[in-house]
Amino acid sequence: MTPMAARDAWLVLGKDPEAVFRRLAGLPRGERVSAARADLAEARKLAKALMAAHHPDRGGDADKFRMVNSAMISIESHTEDFARKVREADEEAERRQERRPVFIKLG
């Protein structure tokens, strides 16, 4: 199954994706990963409630249940991908900083 886009996944969970993305973009770079993981924890709570409401064993809609499950998997994947990209960008910035020539003015 192809993972759904993060925007679609947040919509399935009943959350405004633009608000989520705007909030993350407005944070300092160092705080974005922890905030994205906090959003993931919130998504898990939303998904748990929706999955309980739509569970097929309790007379719920099996398609909606699968859609919520897929949305949760997608959000988890997107969050970890985001964290990996931020970590890689930070490591690259450190490598560039280490290679920067140092000039000392004498006299």
C-alpha cells in the first residue's frame, strides 16, 4: 500500500494539516523535531479514538478503520523521515563548519 500524503493523513484524523505545518515552520529549527514527535503523540490519541469508534468487530466501518490505520502509519513514517532529514542537515552543517578555513590576523 502506498503511504498517503501527510496532509491527507492529518485530514483523516480530523486535524487541519495547514495548522500543523504552520506551527512547525514557526518554531526554531532545534525545536521542530520534538514538536513533530509531540504531534505524532497527539495523532496516536486521535487515531486510537477513531479506530475504537470504527472497529469492525464493534459494528464500525471497516474501510474507515483501515483508512485511519493507514493515516497513522503515514504520519509515523513522515515524522521519522522529517527527523532523519533534520538530523542529516545538522550533520552536514557541522561538517561544513569543520572544513571552514580559519584565518588569524597577526600583528
